[in-house]
Amino acid sequence: MRALKQLMVPKAKVLRENREKEISSGELVPGDIVLLTSGAKVPADLRLSHTLELKIDESMLTGESLPAEKVTKPIKEKNLSPGDQRNMAFMGRWW
């Protein structure tokens, strides 16, 4: 089972040292710039800084059947549920 889990380790595309790299999501550190592309899994909980028509399937978190539209502007309300945090992307579960 452990060997199978290692084969399924999710990858993340990041921008480090002005270069795009693909790393294991376990190697992500605060400050990494994660690049999300169409169809990609969200490799960690992320604050969004730049988006272009980004929609994410958050049905595992919210139960909503339609993808959630994401934005980058700050949200002033506190203690929001994940579905209301439109400037965040959440990992969910991998296995």
C-alpha cells in the first residue's frame, strides 16, 4: 500500500528562482508560487494572487454541483466557510 501511495503522490507546478518546476506537493513551502492549469488538481490550500476566469470544483467541500468562480480581491468578512472564501483554492483529498 505504501508503494502505491508513493506512485500517486500529487505533483505541483511552481515558479522558483524564475523557473517553472514540477515538484511533489509535499515539497511545497510557504511563499511558493503555484501554477494551476486547466484540469490540474489543487496541490495544497492556496491564496490566489492572479487568475484568469478560474473556476474550481469544490463539490467535496461544499456539496455544490457547479464549479466555484474564483477571484483575487481580499475578503473582509471573518470566519467564512470554505465555499465563501472565493480568493482561496483548497486541496481536498487525494486518496
